[in-house]
Amino acid sequence: QVQLVESGGGLVQAGGSLRLSCVDSGRTFTTGWFRQAPGKEREFVAAITWTTAYVRTYYADSVKGRFTISRDNAKNTVYLQMNSLKPEDTAVYYCAASRRVIYSGYDVGSGYDYWGQGTQVTVSS
């Protein structure tokens, strides 16, 4: 069983930055970040897949150029660096992981096997 622990959320002013962390306890090959704002559906934010040959990253259009996803294999940790934050980025952010390398459908929550508890990100205007 894989456990995911997220951290790094908080309150920040518009234009500021936060870095979210997701530590996993198992052997996973795809990690995604999703978010859910009050009254809205969960949406894809970013994902990272890796093999011994490559690392690939994917982003939602709404965060492209502002957010960066990365992984430190030595620490079993995936990071989401969020810059130039906007009030519309306010949401609970969830980390999700899969033991598979997801080539397509990385932006669909049902493709992931494990989920973290979520961390709140609030961006004030």
C-alpha cells in the first residue's frame, strides 16, 4: 500500500509563491497534482512520469509557465513549485500516484491508485 503525505500549503498574496511536497512510501512511476476549489469539480494541475530513460512533465494550460513539477527520487518526493499565484489558484491541492507509467490519461483522476489527504492553498488578492 502506497501512502502519500502532502505539505507546503498556506496563505499567500497574489503574485507570491509556494512549494508543495508529496512524499510517497512506495514504488510509483507517475505522480499528479489535482485541485478542487469550493463548489467546483476537481481539476488536473500537473503530472510527472519517469522511467530509467526519461522524465516527462505535463501541465494544465491554466498553470503552464507558472507551476513546475519535479521529483527527487532519493527522497521519494514530488514537488509542485507554484509561482505568480493568482486568487483563482485557491483550492485544496491533492497529490495522486500510480505504480504505472501513465502515457495518456494523466489528467484523469480515475487513472491514479493512491491519493493524499490534500493541502489548502489560499491566494489573497
